[in-house]
Amino acid sequence: MREKFFALGKGKQYFFYILMVAIFGWFLFMQFFGKNERAIENAPNSVVYTGAFTWEKPDGTSDEISVPGRYDIPKGETMVLVSQLPDDLNESSIALRSSLQDVKLYVDNDLRVSYSTKETRLAGKNSASRYIFCPVSSDDSGKELRIELTTYTSNYSGVVNTVYCGDKTDIWLSIFNDHGLETFIAFFILFAGIVTILFSFALGIVYRTNFDMEYLGWCMVMGSVWMIGESKMRQLLVSNASSLSSLCFVMIMLSPIPVVLYADSIQKHIHHKLYACIGWIAIFNFTVCSVLAITRKADYIETLPAGQIILACTLLIVFIQLFRYMKTTSNGADHLLLLGLMFSILCILIEVVSMYFVVSISGLFIGIGMLVLLFVNIVRTMKKIQDIERLRRRTEIEKNKKQTEKMSLQMMQTLSTTIEAKNEYTRGHSYRVAEYSALIAEELGWAPEEVQNLKHSAYLHDIGKIGIPDSILNKPSRLTDEEYSLIKRHTVIGAEILKDVTLIPNVIAVTRSHHERYDGKGYPDGLSGEKIPIHARIVAMADSYDAMNSRRIYRNSLPQDVIYEEIRKNRGLQFDPKITDIFLKLMDENRLPVWDSDSAAADSYNFPDMQLTVSKFISDVVTTIKAQEDSKNYDFLTGLPMRNLGERLTAELMQQHNGCLVFLDMDNLKKINDIYGHTAGDRALKLLGNMLTHYTENGIACRLGGDEFLLFMPDVTHDSVSEKLKKLFQEFHSLVKNDVEIQCATISAGLCMCTSEDSFEDCYLKADKALYYVKQNGKNQFFFYQLIERKDISISSVGKDLNLIADSLRQSGSYHGALDLNYRDFARHYEYLSQLMIRSQCHCYLVMVTMTTASGTLPDIEAIEQALEYMEQSIRQKIRRVDICTRYSSMQYLIILFEPIETKIPNIMERIFLQYYRLCTDHDFRPTYEYISMSEKAPKQ
């Protein structure tokens, strides 16, 4: 049945491969043979010059000719072409491609452009092929265009390429559309060739043997350089196109060398002398051709056929010798190589032949051939690596066979140790659980061997926690339902990790079932009673006791009497009754080991029977892991710890010190980002982060995310922390007030005084509530949660806020309707109305509506949003169409009243508030307002 399943899977796999090949084949077919939709789209704006050209011959006659085309001109003779520019000329450039030609372009006998590399090239008679651009303008309409072309080689004498007329960018885009693909392929092959060479070097270093992929990589590099040299885009790629033009010919002449090295390596040097001879012939040809080029006797283009003949002969000889070699080997990878080489040779021959008939291929077939050959060689190299690895594994297995089981167990125990050692609260947990489990097993009368096996199982019972994120394992506050569901998976993960371990009996049962409950309410399988393996029931007891007896990040260890009572209450519920009685007896008789947290007993992990110790190596590994994890948990902007790390460090410090937990928020960050961009917002955050570092020198400051920060100041009093916060606020305001972009930034903070006995989660929530109270009462201040509890509340007026808002709006600057515009658009209307007041002597007023809560209440977020929705409806219904409104903060609205009678403003606001009270029956919220004339400074109640 299993074989049928895998056979079915293979069938689906092959079908998928065939389907993908068919899809990509269809795509490529449409690209090469389908309708050119891009050409149709651009047809009305073609950049090809459509004017007629006349060839003025040296004998004084002239003929009208077609462009592009090729005509019978002796090498060295100048070909003169004349055309009349259109009367409606409005383009900026005339361009054509020089094919190893010197070019001059005249407009109305005025020499506009002259191209020749005679003074800049190092060798050769001809200028490198490139596109020549002649600037024109509408002033040249109807004038004569004269083009002079001169070449000193018969290969391109008389060649006239397409003439373009248009904007220079459009011309390049047209050229790119026609020839960009070859350039992309060339660079891809160049990159692949370099990677192949480096990969071959790396494999040679690792496996200490030679890999023939290196020579294929050189073939790819040389082929790609040829393609880049032949690219129509080359003058954009390099500053000196002449050198690149020469380089592509050099690559053709020298390419037989890596080819014969490649073939010689494949055939294990059995034809070394033959291939060495071919290599020296290629070097001799290169030397002769270079001398001729330097002395300007013959350009590389003229001597290129010799290099191509040598390359063709080389490929033919290599193919024949490889074919003979393949007949003597049964290696399938070698046969595949022969097919790949045949295809590559065919592509190269097409490329060579096409040079004399079709100029536009430019190495495309060479690229395709190289890619196919690369794929074949990757397969062959992987097969060679596979053979090397198979031989190495066989040797290693034979060498280490007797020690495999022992080392496997040691590594698993070391892994479990490493996981626990990452957290000081769980360090030594598995060791202690193993010792408690062994005591229970001894009381049950188990044999020493069974006890030892149980200890080994207990060592590994929490190994599945390697699959649980540290942010959940070390979370200082209450886990969410989703997080708890995830952490429960560690039992299944551990069982999966140990599924193939046969050295320790019952280790899988212990790992999977040590969180099952005797009443069937445990996890992961909901087993109950005797259905839970006895080993798992024992470890469950030991595990629970150690968890209660150990300090955790969210609490201190529980007193022994509390633990005793908790175990007794859960007899027959969570724990096996018999095992419970035994463990309670051990507690009564004080026979449980007492671990000193300052000693190394629980951390030494000495297992004499397995000769396993936690050496300095383990310690270094743990330190490195923690350092790497912590480095990822720092905010790059502020330099402060991020939420997960910061909360953990804060919770740890809170267990050791009394102090104050501060929940701090930067106000108006969104407004800064909206108006001045995120760069300004980042600058404000960085400023605040740097300040917090100085104010928490002995404590912890972290960034929770966005504009929220968390601070813990140890060993401080109510008065001292108040002084520090006042100083922090003053210093922050003094630093931002001179920065126009961030001067509206303020900070708000909620504080909670706490002791080392308080839990992090409770203090966090209290500080958050205090911050919320500040937010709903004007921001830009701090407040203690303890004052809320005593209802000792004294919050200053928000008039200062209103002044700041008015000033900010005056400096800021589209309106789509009341409450439908953002703060930036509201600011622009404010600026407009301010100018209108100056010009028309009209009066406008800025009103702030603030939603405050009744004393002593802390409503939830749903109630807040419901009240705000009612207030929004009331404002919409009662303000005039000429008035403007926006929501300014979580508890505030801003309204601009246009030309009201000032004495009627209270009536307007009273109508809005009466409508609000009709809609909202919840009296926990009370709206208040202040207003200010847009020409005044102080707000009025």
C-alpha cells in the first residue's frame, strides 16, 4: 500500500513537471512567434526615421536607396547619404548605429557630430560599433541631413543601419525593447559562470579533489563576455566601448583553452597531449592576431574566421573523443553530459554561422547552450559529490558504529541542557525532575536499571520546548489562549523528536504524556487513570512539584505548605493517588533534595554512567545563543530593547527590587509623520530613546512598539520618581521646541509604584490604566495609578494643549465634509480661514471638545468608542455646513466655527451636547469644551 502511495506521488510530480514545461514553452513561443503587442502599442510614436535617403557617389551620380541596407563600397571609401529633414520636425535627436565605421553627421553643412576612436583605441583600424546621436530641433525643419560613413574592413563596408529620429530616451527604449533580452541573458550567464568557478573552488577545498565545473565556468564567463561585447547596449555598460569590442574577439580566440581543459578533466587526462596541442594552437592564433591588430595590419574582425575555425575544430574533436569515452562508461551522468554537449555545440554553430547572415542574434544561442550545459554539469557534479559522500559515510559508519548509540543519547541530553540553560528560571529543571522521579520509583520498588531508565527519560521530558518561541516561554505576563495552545504542543514536538530513539525505554511515553491528568483533562491526548503510562505519571508529579518550588519570571517560588496543600487537593484529579501519597510522604519526611540556587549542584549535570558533563563548550554555546538572540531584540532606531526582551528584563528586575513601572507614550507622533514624514517622527523617537537611556541608568527602558515605551526605575520613592519625570518632561520639551518639525511632540506617562512581591502583569495593567487616564485628560503629563485608587485626582486644564494645537495649526496647512477629513487637511483649512480673517475682517473660533470620564471609573474601550460615535453623530447633525470639524485625539474633537456670534457659541455647544445626551444613556462620559478666537491666544471656557 505504501509503495502504491509513493508511486502515485511520483506520478503527480512528473505530471507537474510536464505541466510547468508546457506552460513555460507556451510562454516562450508567444514571446518569439506571437503578435508583438508592444510594437502595435508604440506604432503611432515610432522612432524610426521615415525620410528618403540619397546616396551621393564619388563619380558625381546619386541613387535613392533603402535604409537599412548594404551596398557595394570598397573598404576605406566614404559613403555619403543625404536626406531632407521633415518640415514639421519637433524631435530632439537623429541616431544611427555605426558598424565599425567612422561617422560624421551634418545638418545644412554644419558638422553636428563626428565619431572616430582613432585617438582613443589602443589597437585596430576601425572604430568600435556604437549608436551615434545627433542633436536637432524644430529650427532644423526642412534642412539637409548629411551622413558620412567610413570603414576600413570589408566585413561592414557599405552597411547602412536603421536611422532613428525622436527623443533620445525614446530611441534608447526602442533599442532596449529590441535587444535588451540578449544583454540580460549575458549578464545572467556571466554571474552564473563566476558562481560556478567559485563553487568549484569551494568544493575542491572541502572535498580536496578537482571538479571540472571550474572549466565550464570559464567557458561561460568567456561566452558571456562575447555576448556583452556584441550587445547593442554596450556603450551604456562601459565607458570605453572599443576595449569591450576587442575583448569579445579575444574571448572567441581563447575559448578553446577552457574547452580542452574541461574535456581533458572529464576524460581523466587520457588525451592530454592532444588537448594540450589544441590549447597551444589557440594561444599562437591569439598572439598573431593581436600583433596584426596592434600594428593595424588587420583588425580582430578580419582575423576572426581563423579563431572560429579553431574553435569549431576544437568542439568537433572534443565531441568525437567524448563520444568514444562515453561508449566505454556506464555512468548515466556522463551520457547526459554528451547530450548536453551536443546541444551546446549545435547552438554555438548556429551562432557562428549567423554572424555572417544575421547581425541581431548577438550570442543568444551561445547563452542558451551554456545554460543547458551548466544544468547537465550541475547534475554530474552532484552525482560526483553523492558518490564522494556515500564513500565517506560508509567509512564513518564503520569507524563509529560502536559509539553511535552512546553519542546519540549524550547529544540529546546536552540539547535538553542547552535549552534549559538559556533561561535562568528553568536551569536545572530536568535534572531536578529526574532526581525526584528516581526517588518515587525507588519507593515503588523499581529495579535500579528501571530507575536509571526513568531518570534518562525525565532528562528529556521537555526537549519539545525547542520548537516553542522563547518569547512565549519567557513571557512575563499571562499567556493568551493561542499562546497556551502553542506551548501545549511541546509534548507532541518532543515525542516526534524522540520517535526513533530506542536506547531509553518509555522515553516517548514520558515526553508525550507528562502533562496528562489523572481525571482525563490533560493534554495532548486526554488520557485518564491507568491509561496514562506509569512513567509519565511519575514525571508529571515531579515536574509539577519543581515548577511550584522554583522561581519563575512571573512569580517567586511557593512556600512548602502551599505546595503540599496544592498537591493534596489534586490527588486523584491531576495526580495518580498512589504516587501522590508517596510524594507527600517524602515531603513529610523531608527526604526531597534541597537545591541551593547559588550552588552548581543543579547546574553541573554530571551523569557518571553516561560520562556526560556540561563542559565549557556547552557554556560557550549557550552564551553565544543568548547573545545572538538578544542582539536581534534591540530596536535599531532608539537602541533600546524591543518588547519581548524588554518585558523579560523588566520582570526579572522587578522580582529583585521595589520601584516604579512607567508606561510612557509620545503624543502627536502620527501628526508629525503625516505632516513632516516618518523621518521627522523617527528623529523624535530617537531623541526620546536616547533620553530614556540616561534616565534608567540602573533600571530598564524598552520600546514596546510605535510610540510606546516601558521603563522600570528600581529603588525609587514616589517623590524621587516624580522629580525624575518632571526633569525628563522639561528636558524633552526644551530639546524639541526649537525643531519646527517635531515641536508639537509631547510625552504622557502612567506610573505604578510596585514591590518585588507584585506581579509584572498586574503592574503593567495599572501603569497602562494610569496612562489612559492621562490621555483622556489632556496628555503631556504623568500620573500615578495609586492616585486613581484613592481618587486623589488633580489634572491641570487642557487649555495649554489648545494653545499648542492652535499654534501648530497656524504653522501647518482639503476639506471633504465635517469629520471626513484628516488632521492635515483640517490644518490647511485653518490656515486658509486665518488668511480670510485678515483679508475680510471676519471672525472664526476654534473649539475643542473633550470627552472626560466620571471620577473613579475606568470604562473599557468598547464603551469609549460607542460614546465617541454618539458625539460624532451629534456634531454632524448640529453644526452648520460652513463649519469644519475633525477628530483630533482618542478623546478630543476640533471644530472651526465660521462667523458665529460669540455670545451664541455656548448655545451652539449646548445643542450639540443635548443631542449627545439624547443618543447616549451612559453617564460615565461628560463632554466639555473650550474655545478660542483664531486671532487670540488664551482659551475660554
